[in-house]
Amino acid sequence: MTMKASVQTDHASKYLQQLCKHFAHKVSVQYTPEKGDVDFGFGNCLMTADEKTLSFVCHADDRPRLGKIEGIISIHLEKFAWREDLELKWNYS
């Protein structure tokens, strides 16, 4: 299964790098300022950043695992982007 989300922000690359650096303390992560790949063990999340948009495409075997990734990403983005009112709207397929 797959889920996607994106958010408009002038700090997309900054947040991508903060998320990846943070997750790298516990799971396998590869990233550049524009792309990140986080392997949570039960699913993965690909992140991309351009000048105005931070996007996420996450994969897992089932909806509960995707829900876990959604929670992890959402909570951490909220912490790192506390100065902004960012809301991720996830689409599942």
C-alpha cells in the first residue's frame, strides 16, 4: 500500500534534513538536501523537497503500518515546524 502527502513551506529542505537526521538515530536513512529515504523496518518513506513543497510517498504492506508511519512523520514535522501551521493531508492508495 501507498500513502502520499505534501505541504507548502519555504523551509522544505530544512525540514527534510531535520527529519532525516533525527530518524537516522534509530533507523536506516539516506538523504540529500532535496531527497530522503527512511526505512522504518515495517515500511519506508521517500521525501522530496523543492523551493516551496515538502512531499512524502510512503509504502508498507498494510494500512496499520502506513498509519504508524503517518503518525511518526506528522508528529515530528509538527515539532520541527512549530513556527508554521503545517497540516499534512494523507491520501492512501
